[in-house]
Amino acid sequence: MLEPRSGRLYASAVARWQRSRHLRTVTWLLFFFLVISFLNQCRLRLAVSDAFHSPGWKNVGTSAGPVQDHDAFDITNQAASMEAAGNSTLGFNKIVFINVKKRYDREDAMAIQAYLAGLDIEDYPAVTPDMIISAGMPPSHRINAFKSAGIRGCYRAHANVWSEMVRKRSPPVLIMESDAAWDINLRPIMSDINKQFVKFLHKINSTSLPDPSYAGRFHSSSSSSSSSENTKPSKPVYDRSDPWLSSHWDLFSFGQCREGHQDHDIKLEWPAVHPPAGKFSYYGTPLNKTRVLRKSGGIICLTAYAVSHQGAAKLLLRHALDLDNPVDVLMQRMVMSRDVVAYSVNPPVVAQWAYRDGIGMAERGSQSDVNIDQNGGYQDTPENATMNGWKEVQHTGTVWKARKGWYNDGLFENMALAVAWKNIMPQGAELRRSMRNPPKK
Ligand SMILES: *[C@@H]1O[C@H](CO)[C@@H](O)[C@H](O)[C@H]1NC(C)=O
Ligand SMILES: *[C@@H]1O[C@H](CO)[C@@H](O)[C@H](O)[C@H]1NC(C)=O
Ligand SMILES: *[C@@H]1O[C@H](CO)[C@@H](O)[C@H](O)[C@H]1NC(C)=O
Ligand SMILES: *[C@@H]1O[C@H](CO)[C@@H](O)[C@H](O)[C@H]1NC(C)=O
């Protein structure tokens, strides 16, 4: 794609540089290529730990073929891959948003963030108690493991996505829960992660996982079919049509609250673009404007995770056999048993938002959907509710914040919900000017 044009066209290219978008793109690609090959020659050391040989670290597949030449990492298509990973569906087939229909407030918060960050997100209906009966739940060896309709509904909403993926043998999908929050620059952030992720897979000698689907079993990679699905490389190379190389993993978390210890030394750290502002550390090492990609030790919180079609099949099958744990706990157990190959990025790039205190929303039960079947569900803000949060709202122009407890402050450089007012309203606009009887300062 890069080679022949630039030499002959040099003189006119300079002249046309300002006008031609195409030419600019080609030149940038060429520039990128040169810089990257130079860095490669210098044997840029990746911060991949040496400790790869932990027991059981096999299920990513060990290379059975000829020995890989590790210094010759092929960066063909790197820019195209990064561009795809930063498109409006972040390089996935689609982004789905699981939300209870009645939570219009969360739908609106998602819409505002998607608008500012340039994302295309599809609604996916949550499963409410009225949509579930016991007879329609999978068996469970723990008779009364969990009866909460909220927890059952949560499992089923995720399982509905997996089921659809399995039925369609769908390319990877990014699943977001309704309280997901992200940075205004999420697209460039994901491009940056993508560039490192392929390097990371290369460094750990990852190879494709088996494709157990009918198509995978009966159309092997040597088939002459032009379908790119069946000719996926088994080793990690940049690929614009599947930038996250979904044949190499089952699950990829971008929004975990916490993560297990297992395999934490299988990692890659790099200086990130739009890094989190806060102070984070990774097992004692401070992350100074850097991020870490790691083999997952099992995530808590399903705020934002991608699933591949073979991952969806594993999750659906395991849950159908024995629903003995809430969905996120069971998924964590599958990662820890190494039946599921999972990666994550730290600190995460998607977090949960919550309402600020003192604006009457906690009283309504707005902070969670899991407990909707308890305490009579939602209610109105009572007359005597504490409303001291509004003083702050009128100055900051936001009712949202990152949920406390799971994260340090400063997970985002520019949290979309926090900067929405500044970005959408005219410069210098103040909420109090359009408020009726604004609270005194
Ligand atoms: C983003 O890129 C992925 C991978 O190439 C592709 O499947 C998806 O359709 C693209 N999204 C859009 C909106 O074009
Ligand atoms: C990857 O393979 C190369 C060559 O076979 C080997 O030298 C290297 O130690 C392997 N790396 C890991 C993380 O297994
Ligand atoms: C973070 O990195 C910058 C630039 O590399 C350096 O100047 C600074 O001292 C570092 N801060 C900490 C806390 O390590
Ligand atoms: C508000 O009123 C209810 C019932 O009258 C009472 O139980 C509750 O403690 C009051 N809350 C506050 C914050 O005063």
C-alpha cells in the first residue's frame, strides 16, 4: 500500500500537500513506517516481564510451528489497525449498551458521552424481573444460590448478547453496562492501546485459539475462500478488519473495577496518550502517565468488556450448565480456571459513574439497578432530602462523577460527563443563570 507513489511524485506532492487529504494520509503512513522501523532496529525494549512460565500458562497456545523471529516484528498495517480500533465502534463489530428501558437518565448520559466522544452505540434491553421465570433459568447445583431477580436479570441481559453472538457467529462485540463513563478522547486512547496490544500478543507468543464453530471446523485456514474470517493469521499481525485480533482471546476488559492477582506479571507497560491524571500503581510500581496491558486474573464489574464469538460460546455454555454464581463472579472463575483467555487494560478506560451526593438521586434508588426488586423498587425524592449538592452543581455544570470506592480520583484526563457542559454550552455559560431560585453560594 505504501511503496510506489511517493518517489516520483515528490515535487508535485509537496505542492499538493495542502489540498490532498489522500496524499497527506499516504505521507503520514510512510513517516509512521520509517519511525517505527527505526525504533524496531534499536530493539526498543518492551516492558514485558520475564516471568512468563507460570504453570498453566498454555491456553493462549504455544507456537507449534517454526521458531518465531522475535526481533522482526512485522508492523505492516499498524496505522490501519490503529485507525480501525479508534473508529466509532472502537474497532469492534458493534458496541451494545445494556440498559433498563425506564432508566432514561442513563440513556441520556450515554447519548451525551457518545456524542462528545464520537461513538456509535446500540441499545440492548436489560432484563427486568417481569421478563424472568425460574423455569427459564439454567440449572444450578446450589439450590438457593441467588434468588434476586436483579442478579438474575443482570446475568440474562449479558447472556442475551452472548446468545445472539453465538447464533450469528458474530465478530467481537463490546458490551457496556448502563452506568459506563469514559474520556472525551476515548477513540485516540483505544488506537494507542491497539498499537501496544498487538505488540504485546507478539511478545507473549500468542497464537489463535481454536474456532469450534461449524465454519471454523469445516473451513480450515488453508481454504481458498476469499472470506477473511477463515484466513486469519494464527500469529499476531496488525489487521484492519479485526484490529483487536479476536481469534486470540475470549474476553477483553476495558472497564473492570478490580482484578485478580493471577498472571499479573504477564504484562506490557507503555507511556499512554491521554493518560489518566491520577496516581496509580501496578503491584507496587507507580504508573506515571503509563498504562498496562495484562493477561487478566479475572475481572470484577462488567462495565465494559469485549467478547469474541468463541468467548461468547464458552460463556453461554458454562452458564447454561450450572448457574451457581452471579454472572461477574462466574466469569471471573472461568478466567481463573483458564478456560477463558482474557486480557485487560489498567487503569481501565471505562469506569462507572454515579450521581453526586446531595441532589436527591440516592433517595430514589437511582444509583443501582441490581436491587430494584428490594425495598419496593424506586421512589420519589422525599421532601426532606438533603439537597446540599446543588451548590456544587451550579458551578461545575455536572451532576455526575466517577463512582467512589473502586478508583482513585483522576481516572480520566477529560471525563466526558464532567466536561459536557463546557463543551456543549457557549463559552462562559453558567447553569445558575437559567436556574429558578438557584441555591445561594
Ligand atoms: C470499525 O472497525 C471494525 C473493524 O474493522 C469494523 O468491523 C466496524 O464496522 C467499524 N465500525 C464502523 C462504524 O465502521
Ligand atoms: C517466545 O518464543 C521465543 C522463541 O521461541 C522465545 O525465545 C521466547 O522466550 C518466548 N517468549 C515467551 C514469553 O514465551
Ligand atoms: C513522571 O515522569 C516524568 C517524566 O518522565 C518525571 O519528570 C516525573 O518525575 C515522574 N514522576 C514520578 C512521580 O515518578
Ligand atoms: C425524612 O422524613 C422521614 C419520614 O418523615 C424520616 O424517616 C427521615 O429520617 C427523614 N430524613 C431526613 C434526612 O431528615
